Amino acid sequence: MIQQNPAFASQNWRLRDQMTDTPEPVILDWLFNEDSLTRRLSRLSNNGFSVMPLHEGWQTLRPDECTALELPEGSEGWVREVYLRGNGETWVFARSVAARSALELDGLHMDKLGTRSLGELLFSDKAFIRGPLQVSRYPAASLPADSAQDGLWARRSCFTRSGLSILVAEVFLPTLWHAIELAAPFVAEPR
């Protein structure tokens, strides 16, 4: 489990037109592509995609998460942290959160996902509406120790269905950029 980090209190999640630091085009494409990240990673890995759960359970949500979910600071929610992997390599750290009260009313069982991708569930249920993508540099102290590195690009968006909102943050690890670079001559992304 990743501990609370005071860096999140001042973390600046930005929309594309608010960015002050512009990454190279390939990174920009992955940050703002609205297709399912699960599907993109599956294509990149030639169907060698997998999910490795790290932690899930009830805990106090971070201040920036409470703000994004329009909850009072200190609200409790379900937190799911996983690695998204391609061909056995860790490519993305993902943290998904939802308010306890909303989950209990909705009946979605995030605790039953196991190694199933939450993205697969969200994109297969047409009732979920995805909010705008926001990006930021993710604090190293809030990543698992084996992936902790300053300045990694992350994105997040909120998926809503009726009264339920699920905030999904995805941190792109250097191994993903390396895999994209190696696959560039061989992988054509459908548009």
C-alpha cells in the first residue's frame, strides 16, 4: 500500500490546454488518447497484457481525489492499486478510487476484480461516461518502491454512472516508453 503523501495536496492536475510542460508527441498521444488503455496495452504487447494487483481496500482518500470526486476532505473510499503489464514487464501503475457511500449504493464490486482490468469493465459498460483527461507529474513517494522515480507522466479521468464516480489514475513507467520505441516500426495504431 502506498502511503498518503503531502505532495498531492498541491499536485497540479491539468487539462491539455492548461499544460505548461509539453512532452514529446508519442507521450502526448498516450496521455490524451481516449481509447481504453487496456486495449492499447493489449495491442502493444500482442495480447500479452495482464493485471498484477498490489493493494485494494478501504482507506481515507487523498485530498486531490476527494476534490476530483466532489467529496469532503477525509472521505473514505475503495482504493485499488495495480500494475498493468505487457509480456511480463511492468508498464503502468494504476490507482483507482471510489467513495464508499457511492459504491455501496451502486452495487459495483470493485473488490471482486482480482486480475481483471477495471478499464475493461468501465469501457464495456456503456452507462459509464468518461470525464476529461487530466495530466500531471506523479510524486515518486506515492509510487511502489520498485517504480519510484520523480517526474513520471500520469493521467487521470473520472468515470461516472448514475451516482457512482470512479477516479482512475495511470502512471506511465519508463518500461512502457521503451516498449513503444521498440515496437514503433512494427505496430500501427488504428485511428
